Amino acid sequence: MSSIDVIMTLILNMLPIVILAFIYLFLRKKLIGKFYYRVLIGIIVFYLLYWVLPLIFQLQNAPKELSGGDAATGINYIIAHFGSLIALFGSYPLVTLPFIFFVSPFISIIFIWNRLRKEEGTLKENLRLLSYQLNDSPIDVIKKSFLKSDWSREKEILKLLIVLLPVSLYLLQVILTVSGLETLSLTTGETALGWFLEILFVYLATFIFSIELLSSSQIALKGKHFGENIRNQVFKSLYTVGAPISILSIILYVVQYFESLPIIIYFFAYFIMASIIFVLFLNFFEPFSILLFVRIINWWKNKKERIKQVSLKNVIYPLTYGFLSFVAFLLLNVFVFSPIFVYLFPDPMNIVYSAKFDQNQTLFQALSFDLMNIFTFATLIIVPLLITTISLKYSLKKMSSQFMGFFVYLALIIVISSLFSAFSINGLINFASDEYWITGQTSYTGVFGFLFYTLRTAGLEANLSGFLGFLSIPYIYTRYIFNIIIWGLLLIYLGKTFKVKNIPIDDKTLEKMVFSTLEEFIPFDDYIKGKNYYLISRAHDITMEDLKNEREEIRDLFDKLETDLLINDLIPSDTKEKQRFYFTLKYLFNKGYIDIYRAEFGYTFEKVEKQGLYIIYEDGRGVFDYSFKKDYLQDPGLISGMFSAITSFIKETTHSEDLLKTIDHGDITILIEYGKKVFGALFIKGKQTADLRMQLKEFVQRFEQKYASVLEDWSGALSYFKEDEKLVEEIFKEE
């Protein structure tokens, strides 16, 4: 192998990645650039696994020649090979990850149920006291998380997944050995463990994220974030127990399967790659998982009312759109996909057979197999997903119950796809199990005038039968259904914004309602019956000046909307005036003067009276204080000294490393949140709420960020912190 062979091989193999990285230079300062960066990192990691790592493990084997072809075929092969790599990578965010983020909320519900039944009081009573944190639409949450660029949580989850891998993989290998199933082999072209490794990762990641979801959703009972405590305890236990057992598993693995050490390392690398891709897309999918989680809780709280409210009205829409989706997909298959497939791949079985790991392949066959991967990805994943999610969105527009719309639409899609599958016809949902696992095989071609070395796309047979087949059923037969739900939610909430409003129930109780924008105006029946809460808000770019030519009635109504108001608070009592008001609102909505929000979910909580806020330095000195009530006067120095004494006493007597979070004294409760250099104490009259806890935590974080340099070595001067009353009013404002 000459130096020119080495140089040109490196250039041609690296060229696609260099092009993708070059594109990032033009996007890096934009929001889309933040997302593109994660995709780029994922592709690079995927590239290293499929195009670099197998090369290292196959150095002892002579590369196989991709015979035949010319320079044009070689160029087409390079393009198709990288396209195949992108297609293989794309199956993770489009199919694999949606399974994780759909199933996790249901596992989280099991943890909540277990927590509620242990709490004092009945399950129903405790369920009513559950609260969560969901104030922004999923898209807004994604934007904020991408702009924040904080990777600390992703690193922690990645570390935990890697810690748990060896013991999981070793136990699986022992089970397979006892079962007598084929496991570690590349020379025979078979690998039961290889294909199941992806499924093992999915199951493990689903469990880990279900724990993480309890924390990120800020699930709380009686104002206490028990989800965060569960997450910290479980993660700590897994680290403590998992790390030493994993080290022992690695040792046993190496001793027992020393001859297969290279492929063991490859499987470990594959799992790490899948874990990295998972955490790269965590902030993208998590908001939709939280949304689904909150919807399940909301349904659980009000299941009797929800069951009574289930209506089949307008069910014709999901049925019609579902049927039309199949017709469209069938027509595409008959008149577009099938002719193209026959033209490109006149002998598909020969192409698939030649792509086996232990077979020799021509350059044209290698090109054809990569094209086949791209074609399959487009026709069995991309196109069905686009058709189903778009038609699902439109089918839900007329449905009063989103749940019923999802259920009817998916039921129809599943039934028809199952019938198609029975006759070996592609349906919108693919129920066929993958029969091979993709890897790379060292190969070369001389069509460019030098020896160009590459890893051609090769398949390993992976027939999941017996025990493995049984374990793989939940993933294989539901993944294409769950990806429709997750991506359907993304499309439905793509243009929505959320608003939060606290609605008085009685003198002591409020209901926190989360509203989302409506694309179409309220149906007249919903307006008249008043079954749902609707919120009216001024369109953000409209002023009174824009309405100067409108009639006085319109301007008066618009003037009232200086703050967001419930429609029920504005509707006249007279029947005729009520109808007139409906069409007035509709006129404003159609003109783009107002936005209408519909209540999505909510929870009740007791009113709390905020009294005083204190920020205290780590050594006990008072930094900043704020009084929410004029008659609430406390000496900040006395408060600081009190906390120093209490915390010191608790540490010395209990020898606990846990931090004091709450002090409950009769009708006064003190909430405490900690930063790196300071901690905040909020005095309230009444019981704590999850919202106040989050507001205090946010204030401490933003206070520290603002004065990071001052607080690093604080001299005691208070002049720096005099203007932070505005920050208090911004964070602790009443909704």
C-alpha cells in the first residue's frame, strides 16, 4: 500500500464529513445551527463506528476487492455509501428514540403510583395533590435548551448508561449461552447478540429516562419534588452498585470470551455510540415526552369525567384521513416506488446475498446495496412517517377529544397495515422484523488509478428466534407505531404557544391552567355549552392604533384584553347578545387581532402568601433581601444568623450530608434552595407549592449568574445588589 493510496483513501473517506462540517460554519450562530451541531456530532460518532472501528478489528484479514466498474461507478459508490450511512443513522431519531420517549412516561407512572400509595391518605386524594412544571410549549422548551448549551445532564446520563452496559451485556450473553443460541461471531456472518444489542440499549435507555423524567417534569406531591429525590436516589444506587459489578463483568467477559475480544469491544463501542446519540437528542424529544407524561397524569386525575366526555362526534375525520393515507401510500407504491425499485434493482435477492459479510462483492453490487438501503429508508420510514403525521394532524382538527382522534386513526392504520403485512405488501406501519445487522467490511477498489480502501456496507444474519425473539417483540412490533405518535405530537405542537393562568376556585384554592393556541376558532357548540376554558389574548403585534377604523364595540373589547382574560368572564348573559359576542370574537380572530387559547391541563393548589426573600452567602452573611408585604419587617442579619445556627446544629447532630430544604413552623413555611456560593430562603404563609420552589430555584441561579465574579470572593459590600428588585418581581410575578 503506497503513500498515495493512504492519502487518497483518507481524503475520499473523510470528504463527506468535511462537507457536513463546512455547512455547520454557516449555521453555527443560528438556532438551527444548534440542532445541526447535535446531528453532526451524531453522524461523526456513527461514522467512526461503521467506517473506522471495524477496520481496526479486521486488520488481520485481507481486504476483499470490489471488482469491476469504472471511475464513474466509484464516484457514485462514494456518494451512495455515505447516503446509506446517513439513512442508517436516521433510523435512530426517526424510529428508535421515539420508542424510548413514548414508553418512558408510562414507566414513570408506575413510580408515581408506588409513591402515592405509600403516602398518608387515599390514592385519589394524593393524586389530586400532584403538580408538575410545564409552562412553555415543547418547541419553546427545545429552543431554550439548545440556546443554553448546558451538557451536564447529558454527561451524567451517558456515564450511567456506560456503567450499566457491561453487567447487562454479560448477563445477556450468559442467558444466550445457556439457551444454546449463536452469539459472538463475525467469521460465520451471524450475530444474534449484535442485533439484540440495539434492543437491549432501547430497553435500558427507556428505564433510565423514565427515572430522569420524574425529575425533569418537576413532579411534586404537596409541593415537594419527590420525583427529583427518586431520581437522585436511584442514580446514586445504580452508580454505587453498578460500577463494581460492571468491572467484574468485564473481567469475566474477557476471561470467558477472550478469543472473541475484538467483537466484544465492537459491541461495547456500538452501545456507547447509541448512548451518545440518545443524549444528543435528549433535549429535542424530552419536552414531548413530558407533555405525554402530564397528559397521562391529567387523564388519571379526571378519568371518570374524561370517560364520560369521550365523544365519537366527528370520528369520520380520523377514519377518512386514515383511509386516504393508505390510498395515497398504495398509489405511491404501485405507480412510483415499485417501478423505480424494479428499474434500480432487477435482481434484489442477489444484491442482498452478495452483501453478506462472508461474501465477495463487485463494486456495482456494493453501490446497489447502499442504494437499496437509501431506497428502503425513504419508502418504509420517511414517506410513511410524513403521510401519517400530516394526515393525523388534519384529522384531529375537528375532534373534540385528541385522545379519541389518536386512537381511532392509529387503530385503522394498524388494522390495515396488519392485513397488508399478511399478504407481504408494505403498509404504512412496517411489522416485519429486521433479518440482518449492518456493519462494515474492509474492501478496496482500483477504479480511480490507485487502491482506494473503504468499509463496504455488509450484513450479518440476525434471526431473533426463541428467547431473543420473545424479548424483542415489544420493540419490533410497536416502534413504527410509537414514532407516529411522537412525531405526530411534534407536528401538532409545532406552531403552538402556551400560556399559564391561575384561576380562583374559592377563597383558598387556585387552579393552574395551561393553555395552548388554537389554529381554528372555537366551535359554536363548545362556546355555548362552556365545557372548556378558553383564554383570549391580544395578538402580540397588534395595537389600538391598528383598530382605529373598526367600530367602537370592537375597540372596547380589544381594550379590555390588555391582560389575558377567560371567555367565560366576558360572555354576556343574554342569549342573543351571547351569539352576537361569538361572531364579534370570530371576526377579531379571523382578522388576526386576537389569539385564542384552549385549556390543555391543570391542577389545583392552595393560595400562598409570600412574605420575605433572603439571599445568604455560604458563610452566613446576608447578601440581599426583599419584602413582599409592606408590614413584613425582619432584620436580615438576624435571619442570616438563624440559618447559620440551624444548619450547623443539624449537621452536627444528624451527621447528614443532605441539605436543609424546608422549615415548617405552624402557618409559616421557609423554602430553601442552594447555589454554589449563596442560598435563598423564601418565607411564605401557608403550604409550599412546586411553583414557588421552582421560582426560588430560578432566582438563586440567575442571581449567581449575574454576580458570579462578585460572589467568587465577596468582600461584604451590598452596593452591588441594590437593583435586583426587578428580578424578584419578574420571577415571582403572579400569573
